[in-house]
Amino acid sequence: MKNFMMVAACATAMTAAPAIADEANEVTLQLQWVTQSQFAGYYVAQDKGFYEAEGLDVTILPGGPDIAPPQVLAGGGADVMLNWMPSALAAREKGLPVVNIAQPYKTSGLMLTCWKDSGITGVEDFKGQTIGVWFFGNEYPFLSWMSKEGISTDGGEDGVTVLKQGFNVDPLLQREAACISTMTYNEYGQVLDAGVNPDELITFKYEDQGVATLEDGMWVLEDNLNDPVFVDKMTRFVRASMKGWKYAEENAEEAGAIIIENDETGAQSEEAQVRMMQEVAKLTAGSNGALAEADYQRTVDTLLAGGSDPVITKQPEGAWTSVITDAALK
């Protein structure tokens, strides 16, 4: 019986070994939105064999309007998620222990796009206007900005009426709002594609207003960082991903084509994806993946400057680490 148990144990170990090996090399990434050039670095890394060269088997999960990356991460559906820092830090304060391990995006692409004929020439003119704002965690930068400016978001002549904007530009085109949320690389182009002349518009980039927050960082669950196998896997993942990002920056047309090849919906055009990649490259330029502490603190300070209703109520502790990027960039 003893010998039988030993043989059985050995057989079990032999059976489990491949599974353990697979787990050490398999990575599931949850995107923040649908397949598009916003995430080109990851698709390029996969297409060009950068992940394979690191011994990784990477699965990229597209997002969408009904997918909340923090929930997917919390439920074990992904090893790493992409998320805007305001959303991730708000989730962390509410009890989800997420940690930023890399930051490919150096600059924010978020802005408000407004009709010039609405009479808006500056932020003070937002008062009395209807402004389209994305929710599902994307509203935090706007709410923090308005709080900083002392502008109520409860409507009225001295405040703004917040329209919960879908992920399209219809509220602007249909004159339901004087301004809408747009990304430099996406929705702004959609407005122009609809036949609007740039001269008819005025834009307010969050970067220019001093209220920009970091976007599209890589986040993992804190407990997983105690596992050396997971840390090694993420180190290889970040290294290959950043190689993908730098290649995409320098080869926008090829990156756009790769996105089209991976778009299962067939809803994207290659021309639009190349244009998007050209704009995205301006936001990832200058980043090697390492999160700059000054950029992190700027985001935190912006979120804390929320008056009576801040996005977060205290300085986060342990919300980011350089362990992964330090190893990846060696």
C-alpha cells in the first residue's frame, strides 16, 4: 500500500507539472475598451512574437460598455488589467487591492470638445451648460476638475448639467450637449468624420488645464506580487509589451493593420486605426513603462482636490510598485 501511494503521488506530481509550467507562462490581459489602437502595443507584441520570445502565452480580452476591468480582475478572470488611475485608486480605496506595475501612457488624451457657438471660450463659461461625461469610472477626472474650479455638477445657472454620455459623439452632433468628453485619438476624429469643421469647435485638454490624470496603466492584485512566479511572469510581460509599444510608435501603419487583423467585430477601418495610432504615439512617447512618481503624485493630488466630494479621501499607500519595471528594464 505504501509503495502504491508513492507511485500515485509521483503520477500526480507528473500530471501537475505541465499545469504549473503553463500557469507560469500564461497571461490574461483585460483591456479597458474594445480592440483598437489605444491598445496597439499589446497586439503588436503578440503579432511580432515579442511575447513568444519571452516564453509567454498571452490572451488579450477586449473590453466594452458592459465590462468593468476591476471586476474581471477581482473575479480572477485576468492576471492584469488596463485601467485609468482615478478608477483604479477609487477601487483600491473601496477595498480592491490593485497595484500599478507599469505605465505605458505618459500623457493624458482626455479632453472636452465643445461647440464654439455655445459661447464657451473658457472654463468659466461651462456654467449653465450641459456637458457629456463618461461614467463607469471615467467620470472621476471631470468631477475632480469641476470641484477644483468651484463649479457645481448639480445643474442650474451656476453649475453644469452632467449628461451621462454613451461611448459615442451623438450628444454633440445632436446638440444635446454643448460639450462632450472625447479622446484626442478617438472621439474627436469621429466628430470631424461626421462633417464638423475644426473651426466650429473649441477643445479643453485636461493636460492643459492642469488636471490630467494617468490613463491605461497596468494593474494587478496586490497579493499576487508575493508570488515570485507571478512577478517573473509580469516582468517578462511588461518587457515584451513595452517592446510592442515602441514598435507601434514607430510603425503606425503596420500597427493599425495589426489591429484590424485582431478586430473580430469588423467595425473598425484601417485608416481610422492608423490615425488613432499616430495620436496614441504622442501619449506613450517618452515612457519606458516605468511609472514616474511625479506623474503619480500629480494624479493623486488632482483626485484629492475634490472639495467635499473627492474621488479619494486620503493618500493611497502601496498603490504602485517599481519592482516589475526595475527588473524588466535591466
